[in-house]
Amino acid sequence: MGITNLFRDLPESVPEELFQTLIESGSVRIERIVSEGHASPPGFWYDQSMDEFVVLLQGSAVLQIEGEDQPQVLQPGDFVNLPAHRKHRVESTDPHGKTVWLAIHYPS
Amino acid sequence: MGITNLFRDLPESVPEELFQTLIESGSVRIERIVSEGHASPPGFWYDQSMDEFVVLLQGSAVLQIEGEDQPQVLQPGDFVNLPAHRKHRVESTDPHGKTVWLAIHYPS
């Protein structure tokens, strides 16, 4: 049974943020996200129909959640559980290396 | 919205392997597991009714999957997707520090 590593097979450069589905089963989707200096476009907010549990595994990021005064800095191991339709955006990710996330999308 | 870190709030000692449910929603369960030198009891095999996506985040472990010749060594970032009823056991975990896992249990 294959073992895969979340920190391997990272692309050399990441011109566009990379979303890779690892598991899709029924209504559950597990994905790896690789960022490098990416941010959500100005004015863009994620507004998702499913809950999302997301953990930052490598790198760092600044996450803004709608209705909160301050964006939050995420370091490796930090996770947040975002209920469906809780709008959020990524203000920035580490510009000097690859940020790796694991996201689990699941029904509310 | 609370941010929590998977590597923090680890118990000082781990006399019994620690299973902490982080999310339980419908039929999806996300848990953190903390091991320290633990192994599955002799002859014990996990035989689960749901699929399990499990990633080792810190430490190391040796995982035996039924029907495979060799157990596999897991290092940080390694993940494996175990279909329901695919029997498996943990032969060992790092005796010198805490091994942290993130497991997602979801319906087949």
C-alpha cells in the first residue's frame, strides 16, 4: 500500500497556487495545497459550501476571516476549522519558500 | 476563530496512546493521535468500518498492513490511505519522543 509524503514532489516553482486532490470519496475531499508567496486576489473571499478543516504543515501564511479585526498568522501545525460559508481569504504566504497545507472538506 | 496547533498541548508523558477527536461531523471524524513508544498489542490488528487517511506529522512509526511482506517506516509528512477493513497494526513508534498523527476517518 503506497506511502506518499506531503513534503515531497513539490514543484520547482509554483507560478499558480497548486491544489491537488488526494482523496475524493462521497462528499469528503482531502487536498494538498502548495503556495509560494500567493495571496487571494484583492477583494476575493472564499465562500465554500462545505466545512473545511485546514492545517498548515510547512511555511507560513496570514489568514483573514470575515468579521475578525485582525488577520491571523499560521505556523506549521496550526489548524483552523472553517464552517461552510464562513468567508475567509489568504492575505499572504511565505514568499521565500513553499507553504504546504492539508485541507479536509466535509459536509456540515 | 480559534487557531490551534497540533504540536502544542502535548502531555508531558503518554502512558497510554492518546486519541483526541478534533472534529466529529456526520460520519467524518478527524483526530489527533499522540504516541510515545507505543505499539499495537501483540496479535492485535485494527479492523475499521470506515476508510482512514492517516498522516504522521512528527516522530516516526512502523506500520504493518495485512498481506504485505514488510512493515513500512513512516516519517513526518508520510501518509497512507487505509480502506475500511484493511487490517493494519502499529509495530512501533519512536521511543525517544512524541509521535503525532492526524487521522481522518470517513465513509467508503
